[in-house]
Amino acid sequence: MKAHHTLMNRRGFLGATAAALALGSLPFAARGASAPVGKTRIGIIGSGRVGGTLGRIWANAGHSVMFSSLDLEHDKKLAAEVGGKASAGTPREAAAYGDVLLIAVPYHALPSVGKDLGPLLKGKVVIDTCNPIPERDGEIVKWAEEKGAGLASAELLPGARIVRGFNAVGYTQLPNAAKRKPRFGMPIAGDDPEAIAIVSALIRDVGYEPVLIGPLAMGRHLVPRQPLAGERLPDEIRKIAATLK
């Protein structure tokens, strides 16, 4: 009975977000007048392999991107190389700048990100790409795995409208995604329908089809070495996700 109740709740959640996912295919300006039609201001917190790659793709798609990390000179060089509407700043400047924030840092750094950026995260749509990796992240991994990566991130980044995504696909696959047909799916998890819609539009700009697997609690499945890791077609992602709890 409990399992049936959980399944019904999940089905209800997925149904409730269907309209928002449809909204995600609309220009961002149709949901808010602060950006040019169809374009978004994106703050990148952590401009390494994942953040740098996605920032480049979004800048090339016409979005305004600010790169940030602990190395401002690296970010300035990256922004100059990318060109267009790419710029560089400190993490605080990028957090203030973006309508959407991409956080791509080692999981052990997330507590510092939440502490340092604090109020700047509240109400912001945040794409959480961060994975707890035992050989890199140390003591925080056990807690994050027990709580689940999605809910753990929400606790570390209070007030953010978090959508987990880009967690289970290698960064080297991202630049070529738009060239491949049919499109691969990108599994995502989140609690905020509007945030899910906004992130879904950005995922399509990268070249993937967003596949909502459930609320943020389901984000615990979006980590390497789990059933959803790697590139799969959308229907295959949905079939795998239906077997997860």
C-alpha cells in the first residue's frame, strides 16, 4: 500500500509539471521581461570542465554567460576565448548576475558555496551538476549518499530553486550533443515546475531532450555508476526511472 501511495504521488508530481515542461519550450522572456527574447543571463559557479563547457555552449547559443571560479584570470581568458556575451567575475558577481546559476564544483566545496553566496542564491534557479565522489570529496560523501544528492544539495544551498542535471553524462559528450540524431535524453530532478521548465529550455539548447524523472529526492539517482549514468534515448531513461524509488 505504501509503495502504491508513493507511486501515485510521483505520478501526480510528474503530471503537475507537464504544463511547466511545455512552458520550457517557450522563450525565457515569455516568462519574464528581464532578458532578450529567448535568452537568459547565466552565472557559472565553477568554470572547470563541466561549467566551462556548458558556458561555452550557451554563450554560442546567444545567452549571456558570466564565468567564475577561484581563478579569475582563468575565467577572464575563457570569456575572451568564448567571446560574444561571455564575461568573467567572482563567484559573488556571477551569482548576482545570473537569472539562472550553474553550480559545477566538487561536492566538498558546496558547503562553502552556500555559506559564501548565501542570500544571492535565494529564489534563483540553480542547476546542480555536483556529484559526491568518495575518492575526491571525503567525509561529506557518506552524508550526501544517505540523504540523497538532491536533498543534500538543497540543504547546503538553502532557498535555491534546484534542478539536478548534467550529473550522469561526461562533459566530453556535451559539445557534440546537438549534432546527433535522434536526441539523447538528459535526466533531471526537481521540485519547482517553473525552474524545471527554464532548465529544460537550456538543456534543449545544449542538444539534449530533458527527461524529468521525479522530484528532487530522485536526484540521488543522478550520479555516476548508477543505472541512469551515460547517454540514453529519452524512452529508455523513462523506463529505467520507472523502476527506481
